[in-house]
Amino acid sequence: MFLDYFALCMLVFVSLTIFYGIIAIHDIPYEIAKKRNHPHQDAIHAAGWVSLFTLHALWPFLWIWATLWRDDRGWGFAKLEEEHQDNLHKISLLAEKVSQLEAQLQQLTPAKTVAVTPPAAAPNNDITE
């Protein structure tokens, strides 16, 4: 009789431990997002619960989504944005330089009007006797 109750207690204990373990594991992406002050931490938490019902198919993507954000650099695209702004500045400088060169060309073109004269007819050197 004792072994029946002991087996029942072990079955309940193991079942509860596995159930709690699965829930705790599925909260890891949310905990990462919360620690990193992720702007989508509520969505990650809700998707973690949805992942429980989709046979854990979403869970690896939630882990990646939670770890992409960092408080110090955001999504990590700040450097790309700085480079983009730098390139836009360079493009605007080049466009300004091109417009200046076109204006200079327009000033030089009327002053250099050269009359084109057709070449003189070349003498015919055919030797026919």
C-alpha cells in the first residue's frame, strides 16, 4: 500500500516538475527581452504562450527576436544609418559640384564658337595612263 501512494506522489511530482519546467523554459525569451528593455517584450511573452500550443515551433524564433535588441545599440542599425546619412551628404556635395561645373561649361561654350570649315578637296593622285 505504501508503494502505491509513493508511486502516485512521484507521478504527481514528476508531472508538475515537467509542466513547470516547460513553462519556465518558454519564458526564457521573455526574461531576456525584459532584461534588455526590449520594446516588444509583451508580444514576445504572448508569443511564448502561443508557442506552447504550436508544439514549440515559434520558440527558437522568439529567442532570436529577444536577443536582437540591446539597450546600448538598439537593433544594431545605427552605424548603417550614419553611413547612409554620410553617403547622402556626399551625394548632395557631388550634385552641387556637378551643377557648378555645368554652369562653368555654359559660360565657356558661347565664348568658344569656332566656325567649322570643310576640308579642302584633296588632289586626285590616281595614275592612269
